[in-house]
Amino acid sequence: MSIWEGILIFWIVGVILALWKIWRPSYKVILAIDENNILVTRPITSTFVVAIIFTIFLPFMVIPLLIPERLEEFVLGFIKGAERFKNNGI
């Protein structure tokens, strides 16, 4: 296995871990708070977009993934930011 294959595997696993530890709990809370949020009404599209964002910013998300206190702060901030997006019927 080359170094690039190792980096690629790390990156893919990191994105999956971020989706599981950040996106999944955030999605559940957003669903409970506001059923009309665009992230809830279009779950496949929103998951795809979040996965792309997590893929790009994975190096900056290592600390929230490794430290539980930072993870909780990150998820709360993510939920606050997601509350601004309402489904306007487009």
C-alpha cells in the first residue's frame, strides 16, 4: 500500500466518522426542533452537501472528532447555524 492509499483511506474514514458523530446527532436534533427546516425536508441532498463540506474541511474537524467537549460545542454551533435555513418551497 502506498502512502497515497493510506491518506485516502484515512480521509474517507474521517469523513464517515464526522458524518456519524456530527451530522447524525445534529440531524436528529434539527428534526425534533423544526420539521420545516430544509435540511430535514431534503435529507439526501443535505447529507450529500454536508459530506462534501466535511470532505473539504476534514483537517480542521479532527479536534472536534477527538475531544468530546469540543464535539458538543461544534454540534451545538452546527445546529444553531442550521436553524437559519428554512424551506421556502423551492
